[in-house]
Amino acid sequence: MTIKKGEVSFITGGASGIGKALSENLVSQGGRVVIVDLNPETSKALADELNKKAGSTVAVSAKADTTVWEEQVAAYEVAKKAFGRIDYVFANAGIAEYPWIPAFDPSTAASRPFTKPNLLTVNIDLVGQLNTAALAFQIFERQEKNELGLRGKLIMTASVFGYYPCPSMPMYAAAKAGIVNFMRSAAEFYKAKDITVNLVAPNLIDTNIAPDSLFVPFRERNLLTPVSLVVEQFNTLLGSSTVTGQALSINGEEVWVHPPESVKFKENDPSCKLIDEEISKLFGYTKI
Ligand SMILES: NC(=O)c1ccc[n+]([C@@H]2O[C@H](COP(=O)([O-])OP(=O)(O)OC[C@H]3O[C@@H](n4cnc5c(N)ncnc54)[C@H](O)[C@@H]3O)[C@@H](O)[C@H]2O)c1
């Protein structure tokens, strides 16, 4: 699915890796991009390069730490001033795992003070992306529908570790699993409100997310997922696509739509549906 010329994308983590490839691809399709990143140098350099190549302003950069709500709102102000409407928001910024508590060692545990967990990964990969989602929904709510009847699209970057446990990366797995079930819940909520919500969940891609040495054994065994294939999957969700609630997964060259959890789903369904109805009443949510 290709985008319409001039459509605008707000991309967090847009200066490197997946976000950079996406920014370049969207501009090559005639789109305009707002590169939102913690790193002002790389995001400005990318915007300058894209503008130079296009011979017009097709990209702007905005520095923001996605974990800080006010910084994301400020980035939106930059976007609005430059381009007005936002058609696509990509909640993409993320980092890899940091050890959250000291390694298990009964022989030294008693002599150590209790260590506060390092929740940085959850903070950026889950809370930061939720900030972006909260901003996206409020931007789209204020916009008129486009000619396809849509107010805007949110696309999140999860990971296959949103479904598969990883003993050495519990914070990353927790964050990405959070994104998966958030996306499924929000997609259902916004379905009738002309906003689509989807995610892309790749396996390992050679980017700046980890030191190069980590990728060596994956290169040797041909186990990496090409970033171009990830960008292709993002593209299937754009333009005239009305798909919502989809988790597009990619491992190597293989792509699949990951189904929602189904164990005991039928048994839980009546109770979960009723909880949803009661909470909707409590919060005053209306089904349009
Ligand atoms: N590379 C992989 O193997 C892989 C696989 C699956 C999912 N992902 C996910 O893809 C997303 C992008 O990762 P990548 O591989 O392109 O990494 P990357 O390190 O190449 O790029 C991430 C970008 O996000 C920015 N960033 C980091 N923290 C930020 C913050 N708090 N606020 C704003 N910007 C911030 C960085 O400055 C960087 O430019 C992440 O959510 C990551 O979890 C990556």
C-alpha cells in the first residue's frame, strides 16, 4: 500500500535503524516526515540530507525524550507548524535490555543492600510508546477525516519478544508484550472512531540497538531480519489500508499475522466482554 503524496508521518526514534529506514522510504514515496529523536544531531543530519535530496522541505527534526510527555507535545508543535496535519504516527523509539537487578547469587545476596530495579527499558519501550499513542489519539481526534474516511493511523514497533519469553531480557519482553496487548485493546476501542492501530513485530535486525559484536553469530547463521522487509510491512498498513488490530511479525524472510492468545479465550470471553461493558459505562465511553 503506498502513501499519498504529501502525507505526513511523525516517527519516534526516526534517526536510526528502523525509524531511519522508514523515514527514507516514506520520503521516497513523496511523503513528509517529522523525525522525533533523543539524539538531535543524527535527527537533524537525516532531515537535512532528505531535504537536500528532495530540493524542498520534506523532513523536520524535533528533539524529544519519548518518556517525557511534554517533550513529545513540543515535538508535535514543531510538526504542526511545519506540515499541519499528521496522517501517520509511528511509536517506534526503543532500546535493548539493561540488567534490571543484580545477577542471582545466594553467596553474596545477604551482604548486598536491596537494589532498586533498573526499569529504563520498560520506561522507554512501553511507557514512551504509550505517551506517543496518547498523543496520536488526541491529534487524530482533533483532525477531520481524510477522503478515505480515516482520521489517522498509529503503528507501533513491538518485537517477536512480545510473544516469546526471553529469560535474559525480561524487561524487553515485558515492554513488548505490553505493546502487543495495548495495540489489540486500543484497536478495538478506536475501530469505530476511524483510527487504525497496528504493530510490526520483527526478530533481530542489524541496527544501532546493540553493539556490532552481538550481530556476528546471527550474520554467520543467516538469522537476521532485513530492515527493508520491515519497512515493507509498515507500508502494507498505510495508504488506503483499513486494517486494524494486526500484529505483523517478521522472522528472517518470513512474515505472518500473529494471532491473539487463544488458550481459554472462549471460556473467558463472556466475563471479559462484560467487564469491558461495565468499565465503559463507568468511564463514560460511548460506542460510536
Ligand atoms: N533491531 C532489532 O533487532 C529490533 C527488533 C525488533 C524490534 N525492534 C524495535 O525497533 C525499535 C527501533 O529500534 P532500532 O533497532 O531501529 O534501534 P536504533 O538504536 O537503531 O534506533 C533507535 C532510535 O531511537 C532513539 N531513542 C532511544 N530512546 C529514545 C527516547 N527515549 N526518546 C526518543 N528517541 C529515543 C535513538 O536515539 C535511536 O535514534 C525499538 O522499539 C526496538 O525495540 C528492534
